[in-house]
Amino acid sequence: MPATIKLKEEFGDALAVVLVESQGADEERFMKFAAKKKWLGRDLMWTRERPFSTGARGLPNFVLLDEEGRVVLKGNPLSMHGQIEDEIGAAIARARKGPRNLPKAASKVRSLASKGQWAKAQKQLDRDLPKASGSDAAALEAEAAELDRRFDAELARATWLLENGHPLRAEELVEALMKGVKGDDALTARVQSVLDLVEAADDEVAAAKALARLEASLYEDGPDAKLASRIAKVAEKHAGTRVAKRATRLAGWADQ
């Protein structure tokens, strides 16, 4: 776990980490264990459902997927850390710049989108695609589809955060998207539809602000009975919100 946490801190949002509990513990038990180890709050995803079988019988074991979802490494992470780090770096570079044979115009679109400069990426497409032909046109059309997919994914992520009790994070993501779509009316309208939902969720934002410092204390300092009680009071005060539901779970994890 320490090495996994270090990788996540190093690569940030470019790396998705899913941790799978595979020894039969229920959610309450393994999340309390993770809280005690101070493993929570790092954008790591936890689940009891195995995405697929690795074929391995011992622990720990891992599977690394590249930017296209292909298995590139699997085995014992303790003996393969260097390989894992190299493959992650290479996959992120490809995702940001595209393959080596990607035409220059398409590569430019990919690079702009990877930086969150959505309006500039769309402007590049609008300028180059009409005059492109052959393989260049095909590459630009593929980048247009990829741009739309990635943008939709960011909007879906913001919506998920709001609907699952993370309105402050949703607000932060939408504000970043708004900066990236400046100058493009069509893209701005798509972000605005999500921003409207965030701005209408005053009760959720108030609850999240009340919970934020206590949640950070749980992640940084670990479980504590008094902290659990304070988190539970936030849940009670803001009952009926999605944040309150999340706070109730956190209170359970904090109560050791």
C-alpha cells in the first residue's frame, strides 16, 4: 500500500487506482482497517467486487491496464515496482501526446485536450479537419470523437461527485472546465448545465463545508471516538442531504 499511495501521489488524476478487498471482509470492516492505516482520502477507489480474475492466488498482486484498457503488467507489485512506474509513465505520455505516428494536427488536439484546454482543442479541429484528407483526416476525426468522449467523461465525473456527496469537489471541477471552454459557446453550454445543478445545491454545499475539516482529520490522523461523534452530529444536522449519508459512513469508519 505505501508504494501504491506514492504512485498515486506522483501521477495524480492521470492514474486511477482500484483496490480490491479479497479476503472476505465486509465493507465496514475493511474501511475501518483502511482508516486506521491512514489510507483513505487519496482518491483511491475501494471495492469488494473483483473487476476480473488475475489468475493469482497469493497476495499482494496487481494488474496494470494501459490507456486503452489493455493488460500490460500483472504479478507481485513488491518485485515489479520499477516496471510498474515505467509503464504508467509511458501510458500517460501516450494518452497526452498520442502515438508516435499521430499526425501533427491531431497530436496538437490531443495535447490541448490533455491540458484541459477544451475550447482551443475544438478550435484546432474546426480549423484543420475541413481541409484535411486521407490519413490526416481519419486521425482528426478520431481525435474529434476522443475529445467529445473525454469531455463527456469530465462532465459525468462532476455530476457523479455532486450526486454522491462531494459538491465542493464537483464545484472545483466545473470551475476548471469553465476556464477550459472559454470562448466556445457550445462547450460552455454543456458545462453550464452541470454548473446550474451545483449552484442549486446550497444545502449540499453547506453540509460539505461542515464536514470538510472533520473528514480531513480522519484521513490525516486516523480513527477516534470523539471525531466519530462529531462527524455523526454533522450527519444529523444536515439530514436529508447526500453529504449526510456519506458522513454517516465516515462516522462508522472513524469509530474504532
